[in-house]
Amino acid sequence: MTRSAQRLQGRAIDQQSPPPWRRPEPQFCIRKVLDPDPQVGADSRCVSFILLCRGQSMTCLITREALEAYFWPAPGAADGRMIKVFRDGFSRIEATAQRKLLARPSAHLELTAADFSKSR
């Protein structure tokens, strides 16, 4: 290999991101808990789910109004449909939960339609 090729290869290696063990840990870590599954509340006005945050499990709620406004199930959809809509939109729900907890840490989290509004 020529010297110029070695220099170019060295630059490419230097410009790569640091290895995982050298990357800083995130300040806030939220992990989803797969079991128990999300549950529709007894009054069908919310879906409850569990998130693991900083090593502790936290029960969270998302209102039916938020799901209907931003994830588009039919108004008055059956519980099974609400769970499917929740699962399909979970990455967005999780990101919103993380933002809300960063802004206002608490032991209980309830996501409403206002939390998904673009004006926030």
C-alpha cells in the first residue's frame, strides 16, 4: 500500500465515531417493558402501559382522546383496535413520554392530546 493510501485510510479511521465503550452514556434512559402488555382502562378512556425509567418501572397512561386525535382509530373503536393503534404508534408515544419526563420529572405520567401537539 502506498503512503498516500495509508494516510487516507488513517484519516477514514480517525473520522469514524468512537467505539461504543467510549461514547457518553445518555443522561436519560427510557426502556419499554414488553410484559405486561398495554391495557385499556375499565372505562375505555385510556391505555395504560409500563415503561422502565432509570431502573424503575413506571405506569403510564395515554388518553383515548390523544390516540384518536393523533393515531387515527375510528371514534369509539373497540379495545383491541385501540391496543393495535397503540402498538403501531409506540415509538412516537415513547419519544413523547421521554420528552415530557425530561421537562417535568414525575412518578406518574399521563399523555394527553396536548403532548402530541406541534405547538408544544
